[in-house]
Amino acid sequence: DMIAVIDIVFDKALFEPVFGAMYSSLCAKCAERFPEFPDEKNPSGKPVTFKRLLLNKCQEEFEKENSLQAELDEMPEATTKEEKGMLMKKAKTRTLGNIRFIGELYKQRMLTEKIMHECLIKLLGDIDQPEEESVECLCKLMTTIGQNIDHDRAKSHMDEYFTRMTEMSRRSEER
């Protein structure tokens, strides 16, 4: 089943970020090889694509902002600090892995530049009190795609991003 394949590749890409370029290349090949196939949940419905399923998975992961806190809140009182720490570490690994994978998918032309700008804008959202994780993800994404996204047509966007990052840095030093 194609969804299981996507889940496996996606999880491997998130937890083995060193191989992100390889996994994104694999996904690009799968998207070419399996452009459409029947929707297993609705066989008589419109066919689905490998690319759409994969991108939905990336988007869901990217938007999982508050789920970690909800997970922590639901843990039994007997949960140790170490267990909570492990959960937080795993969530951070997934988040950073997803950002890096998104960047690698962009480099494979599976994601548009517009989506990359939307991700960067979201990560630059709070310049007064930025979350450490957002800043780390921002740096990871810029490191992954910066060379590809920094061109004349995007100069105004890039200038704005760096202005906001400078302001974030300045404000964190003042605290």
C-alpha cells in the first residue's frame, strides 16, 4: 500500500536527516513512476498521487505546533522528567528533520518556491519572543535552500528575512 510506503520513507527522512537528499530523490522518482493510483479509502473516487500524499504528510507535520504540549499534558503524573525530556527530544528531531526534508524536496522541484517562502515567513513570525525551535528550524531551512532561493527575483523577500533575523537577534541580546 502506497500510504505505508510514504509513511516509512517519511519517517526515515525525518530521523535520518543525513540522508534527506537521498530520500527526497527517491520521492521524486516515486512521484514520476507512480503519478496516479486508486485511493484505497475511496476506490471509486478520484485517483491520488504520490506527490500529493507526501506533501500532505509534510504539511501535517509542519503544522503540528501545539501537539507536543498537548501530549505532555496528557502524560500521567508519574511520568519522569527523563521520559518527558525524551518525548521533547524526539519531537524536536522530527520537526528539524521535516524542515530539512521539505528543503530537500524543494531542491528536487517537488515543492514550489512560494511554499518555501510561506514556510520561512511562518518561522519568522514572532520576532519579539521567537521560540528556540522556530529559530533553529529557520536556520536549518535557510542552510538547506538558501543557495537555491536567493536570486534576483526573490531579493526583496531575502532582504526582509535577514532584516527580521537581525531584529530577532538584537532583541534576544537585550533580554
